[in-house]
Amino acid sequence: MYAIVEIAGQQFKVEKGRKLYVHRLAGDEGSSLSFDKILLTDNDGQVKVGTPVVEGAAVSATILKHLKDDKVIVFKKKRRKGYQVKNGHRQCLTQIQIDEIKA
């Protein structure tokens, strides 16, 4: 069984026991979360598509840890103008594990 869930503005395909990285979520490590924006569920070929969400469906997850992603270098340059800017960015992430899908 799997579901398509909207978490922090992004859509993810989730299955029971799967670990995934999402944008930083509020909560402490080890705490549990519940997501109710389920867009699609599939239970062994029985597909339910929401309009826009599936009623009565929910996904529960546990926060494993908070971390930062690898650094992304942003370099801007305009040739022959003497303009150069170098910036870096590290995205804050949360690793979650899917505990249960209620359809």
C-alpha cells in the first residue's frame, strides 16, 4: 500500500517503513506527526483519488532527526563589468519515517 501525501508544500510517495527527507518540520526528535492532505491512495490495485484530498485518510510519521543538506554554491558574475558575488546555502531538513497509512 502506498499514498501520495502533501508535506510542507511538496508531494511525496510514501509507504509504511519508508524514510524520507522533507523541509524542516516543527517538532522534537522522536515525536510523532500526522498528515491529512492525502491526494491518492493505492491498496493492492484499489486506487482512491481525492478531490482534492481523500476523505478519512491519514498518514502518521515519526521525526528521526533534524539536519542540514549539503551546501549549494550560488555564483553570479557579469563579464567585463567587474561584478562577482559568491554565496552559499544549506537547506534545513527533517528525516521522517512513515509508521502507518490509514485509508
